[in-house]
Amino acid sequence: MASHKDVNKLTAAGVLISLGIIYGDIGTSPLYVFKAIIGDRLITADLILGGLSCIFWTLTLQTTLKYVIITLQADNKGEGGIFSLYSLVKRRAKWLIIPAMIGGAALLADGIMTPAVTVSSAIEGLGIIYKDLPTVPIVILIITFLFGIQQFGTSFIGKAFGPIMWIWFTMIAVLGTVYVLSFPEILKAVNPYYAYHILTTNPEAFLIIGAVFLCTTGAEALYSDLGHCGRSNIRVSWIYVKICLILSYMGQGVWLWQLQGTHLGQVNPFFHIMPDWFLIYGILIATVAAAVASQALISGSFTLISEAVRLNLWPKVKINFPSNSKGQLYVPSMNWILFAGCILVVLIFQKSENMEAAYGLSITVAMLMTTILVSIFLIRKKVPYYLIGLFLLVYGIIEITFLLGNVAKIMHGGWFTLLLGISLFSIMWTWSNGRRIRNRYMRFVDIEKFYPILGKISEDESIPKYASQLVYLTSANFATEIESSIMYSIIQKHPKRADVYWLIHVDVTDEPFTLEYKVEQLIDKKLIRIDFRLGFRVEQRVNVLFRKVVEEMVANKEIDITSKYNSLKEHHIAGDFRFVVIEKVLSNADTLNLIERFTMIYYGFLKTFSVAEEKGFGLDLSFVAVEKVPLIVDIPTDFQLKRLN
């Protein structure tokens, strides 16, 4: 993988890839934002200038200041996103896992809404030329294509889409500039007075602010895709993107200025600022850009799920790495969940104006959670408390206001996003708490007590040899202890004689790409423990990692893995390796309270869809034995048993 410094290096290619990967969502917002702000309201100078002023200052305060300048500082060895941020601050307080899970679930819900809204908005532009055109089948076809190409990796997508997005941003800037030059007075909308005036005098201020928020919905993707593009490339590319967006909105404002005293109806200002001869080309470019728009949240969703799996906040799922570029990954299960969700949104809401009511609620919640975590990060960086307090006050007011504006949409479609977010949060909460409950009842014993018997079993030829090298995965954090189930497996369940017993422990670190290990010879050349320290973005291919360690130990003459069978020993043939995975099964839940029982039932249901532990650790299945043992949570002793003669 590329190094942290390489990714953060400012290059023309990096800027171009940034345009293709992360700005689709926020970059295509001019397609629907002004249309949503005007709605069925009477077009007035106050509404136009107030809407433009709200857009300008939202992009400045929310996107530029909060995300591009402040949040991108929370760089976890080149990685961004709410779970990377959580990894940086989680040692501060246990409760921080809650905002991390809420924010992660909200971002995933937004990843389902984004493709449906943006693609529908673009395709509906064809209705200007072709009346009564059925748009839903076209939207479904484009979304199917978009999710189908994800398996080739976001590096491929960035290289293919970067130039297209550059054309898109240049196009909207030129179209907007033409109108701004004809009426430069529109630029006075940058005065924050107009935003203040519309929000304090208009009785529908909350509905307006809910529509304005749509202009910054892709801001979270800037941070989520830090690992794909690097901080410098994101910051430089954002300067160009923001200028293009402002010019597009201003141009639409000039066009609307001519319609004061009327209603907009079904007309979309974005398409009507295009010359008639350019309309078909503009719609085509908008359609392609809308397809790219989904990429920001899709690639961010893959990053989120990958990190959530490593942090034990999501069931183990298959994760592919389609290229050698840092940050490039593909999660098949998440890809098709997002795809199914997008198709469902299109079928339920049909038109973009219906989807807009459901759009934005989840991302507002995600931004609030990021604000909480960033404030803790700033404490960790020893930023003065008065500045942290100012940060919390300003963005708390802004985002709670946006949230209230979006809450008004719940009855008009926001219920769907809310339902999605709650469902995704329930998975994270259940998986995290289910593991906690399970681990609470795991029994550990002092391993030193078993040293003598392990040595004797290894030499006892009356016991058939189970394997030359026998390997167990252990969750014991200390070398002095071991799960009682492992000792039961070796000694009692079916005595397992081996030349060497290996214990492997995997510790997930707070940094993304740690790759370290430590070896302890508990019984010299008989019982060996290996502790791997792997970053939360490192694929846990234990089979490959273990083999690498053994090869190094053999080269250093720390261990001899030559088979002890006489016929093989004289030819210096290595002995066989066998992994044993202990799977804990909940046997009795009588001592759990009602919430914990439901949690464990849901946890068990989720586990049926997760990748098996042996596959999750990348073990060679031909050398793995899985043993199921009861996770005994209640051994009743308060009874008397009467014996009959």
C-alpha cells in the first residue's frame, strides 16, 4: 500500500481523482437545492437573496471551516471518517461509542438516499425536451450500472470520473457566470444580513433551512474519503469546487430574479439557465455527473464498514482489495445492500421532489455526531477550552437548527430515512453489546498450571498425534491466561498430542495500518504465543501472517518444524499445521435480563449472516477444525437431588 506521506502529497492527479471520488454529492446539489428552497412559495427578492445568502454561508461555515479546515486535521495516519475519528478519541470515554455508531448508521442511510435523489434529479431534466418521459426505468438502469462497477475499485472510478466531474464543475461555473455578469448586483447576497432576514421574518423559515441544508450534504464525504485522496488534494480541489458551486447558485438566482411575483411550479432553475441549443448536452453531462454523485457516499460506506468490522461494531463481512492503492476496498455485501435500498427509494418515491423530503435528515445527525467527536479530538490536541467551547456553540446551534428544519420533513418522507438509520444503528449496537455480553461469561484460567501436563501430552505416544503443529486462536489479552475452553479442547474433550502448541492473539490498534507482532516461548519450543498488533484497516489474514512469522523463527533457529515421524524426518520434511477454532454457543440465558436476552437473540440472528470466524481470520479451511462449546451463563446450584435406592 502507498504510504501516508504519498497519499497526502499534493499532485495534479490527486486533485483530479478527488474531483471524481468525493465531490459527486455536494457537486450536484445545484440540481435540486434552489428548486427545493423556492418550492411552491411566491418568488420574492427576499426569498432569492435570503436563499443565496444561506447557501453561501452554509458552504463557508459548514463545509469549508468545519470540514475542510478543522475536521481534516483529525488525520488517523492518513485515514478519515467517523470511525477513524472515534479510534483517535475512544480512550477518553466509553460513551463516545454511541455518537460513533449513530453517525456511522446515519452516513450509511445517506449512502442509500444519495444515488436515488441525484440521478432522479438529472434524468427528470429530460422532461423539458421529452414530455411524459418515464424516468424511473432509466434511473434504475443507471443505478444498477453504478453499483455494478464498484467491484473494480474506487481508484479506477476516480481516474474515469475525475475528468467528467471537472467538465461538470466548469460547465456549471460558466453557465452561472453568464447570468452573474448580466446582473452583478446578485453578488450582494454574500452579505449575511439577507440570511438572517429570511430566517427571522419568513414563517416557513424551518422548511427553508431544511432545503438549504441540501447544499452541504456531501461535506461528510470530504472527511470520509481522506484515505482515498489525502488532505492537501481535498483542500486544493475544494477551492475550485466551491467557486463553481457559488457561481451556479448565483446564476440561478439571477434567472429567478426575473420571475418575482410568480410561482416556480415544476420548473427547475438549473436547467433553465442553459441556452436552448445546449440543453441536451447539459442534461447529458448532468446525468453522468449525477451517477458520479453516488460515489462519494458509496466509497465512504465501504470505508465505514471495513472500519466497523475491525472495531467489532459490525458483523464480519467479506472485504476485497481490488487494487494496491491505499484506501481502495470493496465490500460486496454492503454494495448490494446499498443497491437494494436505492432501488427501493426510487420505487417508493418515484420523483426527486418526493425524495427531497426524505433527504438530509440522516446526514444532519451524522454531522452533529462528528461535531461531538471533533470537540473531544480538539481536547486531546490541547486546544484552548474557550476555542473548543466556541466550536461546540457555533456548530451546535447551526446543526441543531438544520436538524429541526429536517425534522419537519419526517411526515413527508423523512420517516424512511429515520427507519433506515434506526435499523442500521440497531445492528451496530447489537453486535457491539452482544460481544460484550458473550465475553462477560467467558472463563479464563492460569495457563502456567497446565505447563506440566501440556509437556507430558506432547511426549505421550499412547495418544494418537493430532497434528505436528497445533494452533489455537485466543482472545486472552495476557500471556499468563487462557480460555478454559481451549484447555478443555486439548486435555479433556479429545486429548490432542502435538509437537508444538501455538496460541495466536490478534489485537486491533487505534491506528489504521499497524503491522507488528511479538513472540513469547511459554514452554521452550513446546508452547508458543504470538501476539499480532494489526491496524483497524489491515486485513486479518492470520494464515498468511502466521506463516511469515514461522518462516522468520525457523530462519533464526528459534523453532524446528521438521516432522517427528521417522520416515519424514530423515528427508527434512516440515510437519503439518492444524488450526482449531473454538466457537462459543449460548446455551442458557436464564440469568440475562430482558434487554440482554433480546440482544443475544438479535446477535445470534446477525451471526448467521456474518462470515465464519475461520474465514474472517483468513485461515486455510483445509487445515481448520471448528469445535463448538457451550457458553454457560448459568449453572444452577441451589437445588437438592434425591437419590433412590
